Amino acid sequence: MKTLGIHIGHDSGSSLIIDGQIIADVSEERFVRLKHYAGLPVHSINFCLAAGKISFDELDFIAISGEIADLKLKTLLNLSDEQFAHIVEQNLPHRSIGRKVKGLLRNKIVYQESPPLYLRFFNLAPKTKVIKVDHHVAHAASAYYTSGYQDCLIITCDGVGDGTSLAVWNGTGGVIKEIRRYDTAGSFGWFYSLVTEALGWWVGDGEGKTMGLAPYGDRKTVTNKEILARYLPCYQEGELVRGIDFGAVKYFKEFDAFHWHFPDARKIQKAVEDYGPEHVAAEAQYLLEESLLQFIRHWVIKEQAKNLATAGGVFLNVKLNQKILEDTLVENYYIFRMRVTLALHWGLPSRYPNIFPEKVLLKGLTICIGDPSMATMKLKLF
């Protein structure tokens, strides 16, 4: 079974898995040398195919994140109007054909996008299925199927993906079941990104700097606690009791990379000026840790979980993960910390459970970080 994961957007890239083995996983930015490149991942796809020693028409599945009706996908795969409409229809069964056609026409009119004759990247083979994988399904599956646990509670958390910011799942006997989802009003990721922008860093890139700055500050210095707390979603017993209106999220595109930003970042920027960046970072880190820990505790107790697996951008925060470990919430804790393009592959069984038997799913990930070609990896998770 040969599956290619493709992401077009912030951090475009691709990954390849053959019969359950990770062959390669790489960001397009490593070839075009533009941080968080959001264009077509042509170079990364070619790298993955070369690493796997296969051709494009040998692929069985292509897993796509984001909007399946994105015309960039049509360009990348050199699809005819009929092929593109068929793929959209297969992946969006809840929409009527009339609405799909109108949507495609509307996109063409709005974007006026059509590739020139010299842009022909890949030709889709008749046997290859293009599948839209829900963002958080991909996160949940990547955490569960690489954890080595037969039974576990799964938490996925990031800014937003396919309308979801936070989700709870149960993994038992190779099957994942959704327990609860929360939309952007409950986004811990957007809260932390809002503070990151106010500190002067790139949303979707600088959150690690916010985390790294926090230990140098003293949250007690921030005497007006409401400044940050007003943007923090409030959960009680697993219920979102106070959601946040983050306003119209804006973006600026430079060199095919997106800079997302929030209208209320200016208000927090005033707090940075008044109290100091390190102290604001310390307060944000504390609020994230305490709020998400409380959320996780509830679901661990309710589900009587002994094993916990997490994935998503928020769980790239290593200080948060340290707090989860120290809290002894569960007997075992596993974090999937690799790219979403790699996570896409494990979301496929949710659509085709009979095609992806247990034997093609990884039962514990031993690789960590290194060259995009996984064959060179020797580091192991501890």
C-alpha cells in the first residue's frame, strides 16, 4: 500500500508511507528556502517519490489536508474539470451536485486561477484515489496508531483545523471513536498565538519563542490578570462555558508564505509595553498549562484512561508536556510531534477501514528527527 500525504498551505509539504513504513517526510521550504512556504509542494513530492523509488502513478492513495476544492490541487495533479469535480463530489457527499458546481464556478470567478501551459506537475493515475482527511482525525490517528497503545484517551489541540480547535477521542483495539469536538471559540492555540503576535513574533512560528521566554519572567508582575484571561477559553467538566470571539482573523502573504494575525493583538501589545515581554509570556504559559491540564484531567477521570496520546500544534509546547507528565494523570503518555502531512496517512483508515488492516499501521514510532529520508534515521524516542 503506497500513500502520499500532501499539504498545500502554511508549511506546504508531503510525506510517503509504503506498507506501513515511513519513507520520507519533508517541508517544501527546505527546497525553496522560504520559511513556512505555502505554495505547491512539487519538490517535496518528487523527493518522496525518489526516496521510495516509485513513480507517481504507482500511488494507491493521496491524502489531502485542508480544502479539497482548492484549485491549487487541480493544478498540482493536472486534473481536468471533470476529474476535479469528481474528486470534490467523492469527498464532500453532504453537498448537492448543484452546490458543488456552483462552488467551483464561484472559485474560478473569484480567484481567476488557471495554470499556464508550461505548468504541468503530476498526472493522476486512474487507480489512485484522492482522499480528504479531516485535520483532527489525522492528528488523532497519528497519535494513536504510533503510540503502541491498544487502548488510550486521545486529545488533539491546535489553533484550528477544518473548523475544530480541540477534540477528544477514544482509541480501542485499533478503532478510533470521536467523543467531543470544540470549535474556534474554544481555541487554546489561538489564545497562545494571539499573545505570540503581541510579543512581536510570527503566528504559527513564534509560539516556541513565547514558551522559551516564559521561564525568564514572573507572572506575578502582570497585576492586571484580566488582560490575558479575557482571551482564554474557559472549560468546566468538559464543557465550554465561555467561548472567545477572536474576531476576523487576518493574513498577509509574502513570498508565498502566510502571516496570520489577530485584531486584538494590539491590546495585549500594550500589556507587553507596560509589564515587559518576559512577564507576559510567563502569564500566557501559566494560563495555557493550568487550563489545558484541568481539561485533560476531566476526560482522563471520565474515561478512566490509563494511557494518553496527544497531537496537534499546541502539544509542540514541551513545557506543557512536562507538566502533563509531572501531574501523573495517566500511567503512560505519548506525544506525536511530527508534521501534519505525515499524520494524514493514519487518517485514511477512518475512510477505508477494510483496506487498511492493522498490519499496515505502525505500533510505536522509533524515529525522532533528521534527514527527510527516514532511512537515515537512527535516533529513538526515550
